[in-house]
Amino acid sequence: MTTLLLAEYEKPDDLAYYRRELAAPDLTLLTAASETDALGQAAEAEILIGKAQTVTPALFAAAPKLRWIQALTTGTDPIDALPLPPHLTVTSMRGIHGPQMSELAIMLMLSLLRDFPRMLENQKERRWQRWPQRLLSGRRALIVGVGQISEALAQRLGALGLDVEGISDGRREAPGFAAIHPRAELPDAASRADFVIVVVPYSADTHDLIGERVLRAMKPDAYLVNIARGRIVNEAALRKALEEKWIAGAALDVFEREPLPAEDPLWRAPNLIVTPHIGGMSDRYAEQALPVVKRNLAAYLDGRPGEMINLVKKGEAR
């Protein structure tokens, strides 16, 4: 029998769904709704399924028999930082987040363009104030990073009447993109965009990718939206750009430090919308994740590791 530990702390109600859908005769399926639960059951686990942030050093150390970690997230940074043995396989949820990430980006774009925060404030103060509403249609969006999420976003933005361009060193064309520019041309491409939307994964190469040079290149009536990782945008430079009105506004779903500390000056930055890293979340997340989990679990249990998808690290045979 293979023992699988599935940890879900944010939506523990999903555990019953996973248990029902993943049940198999040759599988002992354990579930954990808290780290305490997970630590108490980890010793026999050969498979661990959970969001990357769930795989803490303590949990990893408590599971010496691990052979495979299926992250329920696209990013696997916390797992990558662990002392992973050569035989351990790591897979991710890359490719399932297009709908929710796209919808958040569009919500933020509309909120910035139409000054929705002012509408909410007016409602709170019972103040009737009207102003011309700016349209998304006919504007230009520059998506920094061209992958599956960006393709989903580009398709939706195109349907709303936007012209979409991208920034990528790995691709020159993709569905929904009128043009894709190399990363070296980012400042020039940003200078023509009404929205710069950051979707690129974080790495040493993308650290502070959106800094003073790019922000100064943007139009004074343009907006920045970051739904990728906090350290890709230089927060000090962005704060300065907002205070000195280099750009019209920004929306951030991700930050260098999370949760964003109460004393952080970003909370008070003008024309900035803050959301609490909700871009990848969904009320149907388990249903979105299940096809990847089922495919990889079947391949693992059948001894067909070469058929597992979203491979981050391939384990070596012991």
C-alpha cells in the first residue's frame, strides 16, 4: 500500500472531495486540515499533496519516506528551497490558474481606469458624484511574461477590445498577442502601453524587473498591475512613481513581504489598490486541480513516472 498525505488548510471542506475522488484500493489516503494534523501523520507518507507554502521545513523533516510532492500551486519556491533528495519528484499545478488570474487582472484594470475606490468611498459617505467613465476598449495592454496564464488573459482582453502585446525572451508568438518583444525592449514597449501587467515567474533574472527605468518610461496616464510575485516590482520605486505621478496608478496582489505589514508605506501610497494575494484562489479550486492530481497519481501508482505532467524536479531511481 502507498500512503498519501493530502494537506489543505485554507479550504478544509475540500478534503472530503479529494478523499472521495482519489480513493483507490492500493492507496492509504490521509488528510490534514492543519499543520498539527499533517505533522502527526507525515511519518509514513510516500506522497504529499498540498500548496507549496504548506510544505514547511518541519513537515518535510517529519516525512522521511517521501518520494513525490504534488504542489497544489504553480509556484514551488518554498519546496525548491528545501534540501530535496535526488530520488524525490516534485510536480506543480501549472496551467490551471488562467481563469481566476485573468478575472482578477481585469477587475483591477477596470477599478483603476474607472476609479472604483472613489465610488466606494462616495457610497460610504452617501455622496452622489459622477464623472466620465474611461473605457478599456481600444487601449493597449503589455503583459510581462508569456505563458499559459498570459494566454488566457490575452484572450479575454482581446474580447474586451484591447490590443495585447507581450514581453518574453522565450517566445516570439502566442495566441492572442499582436506582438511579443524581448525583455531588453521592456522600457520601450512599456512607453506605448496603457497597462503593464506583470505575470512573469520570479527568478534572479526577474528580480526588480519593474524598477525606476520601466516606471519612468511608462505614460503618465498608464497603470501597473502585478499579479505575479512581489519581488519582481521594486516597491520603493513604485511608491515614488505614484507619489510623483510618473504613472496614473497601480494595483498589487503580491508583495515582497506577505502579509503586507500594517506599517508598510504602500498602504498609504496614492492611487494604489492592494489585494491580499488572492489571484490564484478560486471557489472551485479542488475541481480545477483534480485532473492534474488524478493523472499524476495514476502514473505514479502504475510505475509510469515519465507520464507525469508539470514536472518541476524529476526524481532519480534509488
